[in-house]
Amino acid sequence: MKASEVRGLSIKELNQKLSDLKAELFNLRFQNAINQLENPMRIRAVKSDIARIKTIITEKQTANEEEGDE
């Protein structure tokens, strides 16, 4: 998932995507623990997507606060 794709989403959609990715990460970790994970690099990709979404949510919230102050 690219940052440009994520920036086009609303905060509500980002929060939904974040919860979906957290659930996927949980499942991947579980599969990894019982040695059923086919692509272990997927864990790293999901973690990166979670971090990217959290960063963009923070940026949007900060921008909204700044607009309210002016």
C-alpha cells in the first residue's frame, strides 16, 4: 500500500483499515508460531502499512487542529 493511496482516505476509513491490518497481523503472528506461514515477509509489510497509516492519521489530525486554531 502506497502513502499516496492512504492519503486519499478519510480518517474514518483509515481507522477501519488500521483495525483490519491489526487483525491480519495477529493472524500472521499466530500462523508463524505454528509454522504455517508461507510468506514471513508479509509480517514486515503489514507492520509498515500500520505505521504508515498511523503517521497519516496523526498528520490529518494535526492539520485539522491547526485549521481550528486559525
